Amino acid sequence: MYIYIKAIHIIFIVTWFAGMFYIVRLFIYNTEANQKPEPERGILQKQFNIMIRRLWFGITWPSAILTLILGPWLMISNHWDKELFEPAGTWLLIKLVFVILLYIYHLTLHAIYKQETRGVFRYSSQHLRLWNEVATIFLVAIVMLAVVKQNMSVVWGIAGLILLVILLVSMIKIYRILRK
């Protein structure tokens, strides 16, 4: 039974991340549509708002909730909760911190969702492109910790994340230059 729950948990993690990656892309397109003249702006934003709502409430939120239910279930059924504050469980504790931060990130996306549905565009498309990469950082950190576990070096892990951030920001800046 454990491996089936684990497989379902991984499936919902994947759909949750897919939803978070795509929702920010839709926020970017919606923000850029806001700069267009009418009637183009109205037509595009109407369609983007439908897509955003369906993705957010049909895939992303349900996946986040099911991930939140299945994760602790796996942790308890595999007795990892007993190792959490032991040296062997340090990887899990760090992973859980990243997971909590990921849920906070998810809530920030919900705030942006609510703003954009009210027609409030507080962030530029460039800012949203940067914000979209935050999910990538969480994905890399969480997967590395889940796979490598206690063999993970804190120093190399932090160094790897810093290099990833530098690479992602550089790619966004290059894209911005090429786009102009």
C-alpha cells in the first residue's frame, strides 16, 4: 500500500508544480494583455481569466491539498516522523522547511490570482518571470533532498542552489535583452 500512496503523492506533486509553473505564465500573458488596446485587451483578458481560474481551482489547488495530505501520511507510515529530530532525519527536516516555504509561495500566487481577477496588475511581466523561477528553486531543492537524503552536503547543496539562482536570473536577463 505504501508504494501506491507514494506514487500518487508524486503524481500530485508533479501536477501541483505544473500548475504553479503554468499559472505564472498565464499571469505574465494576462499582464502583457493589459498593455494592449481595446478590444484586444478585453478579449485576451477574458480568455486568460477563464484559463487561470480553471487551472488554479481545477488542478493546482487540489494537487496542493492532496500533496499536503499524502506527504504526512507517507512520513508517518514510514516512521520518518521519529527520525525527524535525529541526525539521520536532518535531510527531512530541511526538506520540510522548503515544503513550508513552497506552500507560502503557493499562497503568494493565490494573492496574485485574486489581484489579477480584480483587474489589479501590481507586477510587471519581467517581475513575474523572475517570480516564476522561485518554483524551480524549490523543485530542485526538494527533489535533491528527497533523493540524496542524508548523503546531501549542506555546503554543496547551498552552493548548487546559489549557482542555480545565478543561472536562472542570467537566463531571464538574456531573454529580456533578446526580446527587445
